[in-house]
Amino acid sequence: MKKKILVTGGTGYIGSHTIVDLIENNFEVISIDNFSRSSPLALDGIEKITNKKINNYSVDLCNYDDTRQVFIENEDIAGIIHFAAFKSVPESVQFPIRYYENNLYSLLNILKCMEEFRIANLVFSSSCSVYGNIQHLPVTEETPLSEPQCAYAASKQMGEQIIKDFSKRNTFSKSILLRYFNPVGAHPSALIGENPIEKPNNLVPLITQTAIGIFEKMYVWGNDYETRDGYCIRDYIHVMDIANAHTKALENLLQNESNPPYEILNLGTGNGITVMELIQTFEKISGVRLRYEIGPRREGDVMAIYANNEKARKVLNWQIRYSIEDMMQTAWAWQQMLQKQA
């Protein structure tokens, strides 16, 4: 029997790619997503790639009764991957209460249902933003968490603590908290990818949308950081590598009864790339000269962060398969596909 996995935020960027990876690794998948930050078209892309139709529940996870009904209808759920959350740093600076309410209420409702229906296995979508401004790089799982730079980061810190407390109290449960860095790129088929409903805040879709002419130009926020070229440093990692890590985390939980109540793992390539280096890689891959302007530093951004991923590679037997060139090539192919469909 295939194990049934619930993916929340299943039509979102990382959620949709993870569903593909789960199906390719012989899991049955159901999804909860109310399309507040995503499109139902992702379900069509998943079906074309996998030849599997996904049962998606258009439910607001902040509504407990509606969330609980999904669990009533699916009593054989073996594990949950919880992506569903708002994730824009600038928006969370502007509307902090919106972020705390959405990101925490949805998590609490999932945990209440896990407790009631005795679902043991949870993979939580966390973020490197929980580390704040870092004094020593690369970041390990033992790096102390500093003051969060925005409400989004704070909501992830709080979410992690909630899960730790839940796992200590509910000894039947086991959780893996994945702190990932900067997912980019798209599925190699160009049938699913990052498709922000509004103007993107993430760098790569902003690059590709500017390159294809949706925007006249883009802004690069800050060139006066104390880095090798003055621009922010991030650890960019292909979304399919991130997706596969979620599958492996779930397999780890299902196969190892001796797991600790919760485990924290960094997901990154281990290589820091500056914003300008990423732009130059895109220009090389695409042959397009990007139009951009340098602006002031953006509130909520940290200067530099990249991962030590040794623990994830060891615990999950996980490997990085995609290069920075692959990331930009697949992102560009996805953007061109969207343009054809427009």
C-alpha cells in the first residue's frame, strides 16, 4: 500500500515540486491549498508530469473546522509536509499581524488535528531567516538564533518552538524541521515553477520577468554591504533539490522509529552567491542583458547567509544535483513557457 501524505500549500512553489517528487517516490498525495498565494494551474502541471490527478482541498487552514474535515475524510494519512504560509519579507515588515495570524494559526490547527487523529510524522517548512544576522559562516544547525529581521522570520522561529513543545508532549510524534535557504529554478519540464500572483519579491522571478519584458527594469537593493562585491550573499538551491529533501525527510521519519522527537536540518548548497553574481549567471545562460538599477538597502534583509549542509546530507542521504547554471536555465525556460501561454 502506498503511504498517503498530506501536503499543505501543495499548489505553491515548493509544495508543487515536492508533490512531484513524492509521487515519483511512490507516495500517494493529497493537498490543501486555498490558492490565496498560488494558482490551480499548478495542479495541471503536476498531472502532466506525473500522470496523477491530485485531490486538492481548497481550505483555509486558519479555519479549524474546515481543516479538521479533511482529516475526517482521510483517516489513513501517514505523514504531513506543512508548507502553507505567507513568505514575503517586505510584506511581513508592513503587515506583521497578518503574518503571525496566518502562519501560526494554520500550524496550530494542523498540530491539533495531528494530536486528535494520532498522525505521527511531520516535516515542517522552516527557513534560514530564523538565524537573523550571522556573525560566523557557514551556518550550522547549532548556530544561535539571533533577533529575527521581520515578522516572517519571527513566525518561523515561533513555529519551530511550537513544534518542539508539541513533540515533547505528544511522544508518539516525530518531526523534522527543514531550514532552507533560497530555493530557485523550476522543474526541468518547465510545466511547474515559481509564479507569483503579484509582483515578485524573490530575486529570480524578478530577474526572469524583467528579462522577458514584464517589467521595464528591476532594482537591486544595496551595493554597500561588507561582502566581496558589495552585494548581499545568499545560498541559492534548486527547488527540485529542496523537494527531494522533503521526500527523504518523510522517508526517514517513516522508517526510523528511533528518531528523536524533532530534528533540525539546514538545506542549502553550502555556497554563497552574491546578487550580482546571480544576475551575471542569468545573463550568461539566457543571452539577455538585464535592465536593473541599484537602490538602497531593503529593510529586513540580512547581509550574508549560506549553509553548512553536512548534517542533512548525512541524516537524509541527500545530495545536491543541480548547479547554479541549472537553476537559472530552468527558471528562464519556465518564464518563457509562461509567456507562450499568456
